[in-house]
Amino acid sequence: MKISFENPDKINGLMTIVVEEEDYKKLVDDKLKEYRRKAQMPGFRPGNVPMGLIKRQYGSAVKVDEINKLLGQELYKYVRENNIAMLGEPMPSEKQVPQDLEKEGPFEFIFDIAVAPEFSLTIDGNDEVTYYDIEVTDDMIDQQVEIFASRNGHYENPEEYDAEKRDMLKGDIRQLDAEGNTLEGGITVADAVLMPQYIKVDEQKALFDGAKLGDIITFNPKKAYPESDTEVAALLKLKKEEVADLTDDFSFQITEIQRYVSAEVNQQLFDTVFGEGTVSSEEEFRSKIAEGLKVQLTGEADFQFFADLRAYAEAKVGELTFPEELLKRVMKNNNKDKDDSYVEEHFADSIRELKWHLIKEQLVAAHDIKVDEEEVKLTAREMARAQFAQYGMNDVPDEYLDNYAQDLIKKEDYSNAIVDRTIDRKITQVMKNVVKLGLKKVTFDDFRNIVKG
């Protein structure tokens, strides 16, 4: 087998592989012998089918298959041994002449290979990247105290409705006639739920001010929600079209008032949030909250540092020249279900990500950055925790987190993203100790504005 590689412009490679008969003949013969051992044909015992019949039936297909496998193995071996920075997959060259594989070799195969542009990046203590030290303020601690208190609160049943405390009313609704009496055969709803503070019209909302348990309030649902038949229908448990022409008043007899009351900031709350005996005073409670907030804010600051590091490194490297036409062919080949407009629309973003990928590879190599299995598991665990948090599940037991994280790692769609995220985290940790940090103290609001801007 003969392999040659041309790369005159450093980015568009042309590989030629000449496959001789001696390269594939034994492979094909061995495969046909294997077919013969397993072949079952009428009139012949298993394993005794004449080789001539086997060759006629399977010979061409086996030959094509073995040559293709051999091509792949030798191509990637050559790329690996000669340190060719190949981008994407090799593509059949437009210079390729059709090969008749029914005949004997030699056969010549030509591939276009996209090669990464050469560049050298050095980032060390002479380089400065901004790092934001986000301040934990008393207001942030107050908000978190309120969140913990609210999360651990309970319901009470007061005698009088208070809109400011976001009370919820339960009661029986009855349709009224023109004289204000219950309409015989009219609409009735038992145990209806109403939160007057969400009524759109102030006049109707005010009807419930100071209402007490057992009171009967007369109101008009269509006037209360003049632009939302959906809300009226939900309240009266009807279809939307059934309330379109509804104009009657209704009575609402209050059978229950529910008020959610936040937990008191006391030892019971301290123990519930941080575990029994961990903190013993409000001052310690707030200090512990501040520690947790600082960890969260450090995570956000690290995320922004990584983004700023990327921008800094990309600017330092400058423009790179890529084999664009060849890469578009590769992208089109990888998205066969898409048309040419898809490639044109996404190509620029693809090149930006490719450039960053090459820069990351140099950073990883230059600073000997490695990730281990435990670090990957930790990333998966944090991703699992974040997914549960989206559904308001913030106190998921460790056992469930670990099991869910393992499931994520096993899924191919997630595993690559998890490993990549782990590498990003490790780059962040290492480079914070390599570059000069341009520390900037900021409030969280200022930080959010910076990130948005």
C-alpha cells in the first residue's frame, strides 16, 4: 500500500492511497472462508458449500467491504502517526477517478482532508483577564432569609380576608337573577377558589375588602375579568364559549379563608435549613447564608471569567484561515437531511466554535490540564441538581442525585457535554492561577448589567 499526502497551502490536504491486491487478498479470502463455514445451501452440508459458489454469491460485496475497512484504518493511522491536525471527516476528492472493484487491484483512492491552521498561543502571568468579585449584600441575605422562611411556612385559616397577605378564598358560587336572588337552575359551583387580588377591575376587587368567613359577596365575573373569558370559564368551571354572553351577577359565600404564613426566623428554621445544631443564632444563620451566596456568586464570576478568557485568547490569536469550502462540504455531509441554506446560515458560528476548540486544545496541552472520573461525576451531579431545581426540587437526597447523574453520563447526548463542561471548569480553575486577575469589586446588579451588556 502506498500513501502520499500533499498540503501545499497548509489547510487543504490531499491524500492518495493506492491499494494493491496483496493488501486485501488475504483479508477477503479469510472472510469468504468464514462465510463458507456458516453457509447453508440446499444440497450441501453446512461448511461444505463449494468455495466457487461462495465467491460468486459474496465475493464482490466482501471485497468492497474489506477494502473500505482497510482504507479507513490506514488513513486514520497515517493521520495519527504523522500528526496531521485533521478537521472533521475525510471527503472523497473531486479528483477521484471511478474505480472498478470487480477487477483486480491496484486501486487508487483520493481524499480531501481539512487541516487545522497552524498557530501558537501563550497565556501566562503577563496576561490580564478581568475577574469580578461580586459582593454579598445585606439585601441579598434578607431576600434569602425570606425565601427560606416562605419555603418552610404553613397555611392558616383566618376569620377575615386580607388582600395584602395574598389570602385565598374558597366558597360556593351561585348565579343570580335580576332581583338578586339565586337563579333556579342557574350556574352553581361548590368549593370554588378565588384570589380577589388578581381581579382586574378595582371596583369588583373592592367588593371583597374586609370580607369575613361566612359572608356572601355579590360580584360580576364578566366585569371582574372583562378581557378574559378564559379566567371566567375557569372560575365557573365552564367552557370558554359558554361564558361569552354571560352578564349576570353571582354570589360568593365564603366557606374558608386560607393564608400562607412564612415560618418565624428562629431555631426551628435554622435547624430545618442547615441541620440541627449547625447554627444557633440569627447572626450565625445570616453568616451561613452569606457563605452559600458567596459560593453561588463565585460560580457566576467563574463562568464570566471563562467567557472573558475565551474572548481574550481569541483576540490574541487573531484571525485564522480555514479551508472553508472543504469544511462546508464536511458540514453538509454531516447534515444530509438539511439543505444548502442550513450550511450557509450556521457556518460562521461553526467556524467560531472550531477556532475556540483549537485554542482550548492548546490551553489544555500547555498547562497539562486533565480531568478524572470523579470530576466528571461531580459535573454530572451539578447538572442533575440544576435540572431538579428547575422544577422547584431543591432538597433532592444525595442518593437520587448520584443515580440521576450516572444516568446522564450513560446517555451519549449528555456524556460529551458533561466531559466538555468538566474540561471548561478545569481550564477556569487552572487559568485563574496562571493569568493576572484584574479584580473588580461589583454588586450583583452591576454584574448582571455587565453580563447583559
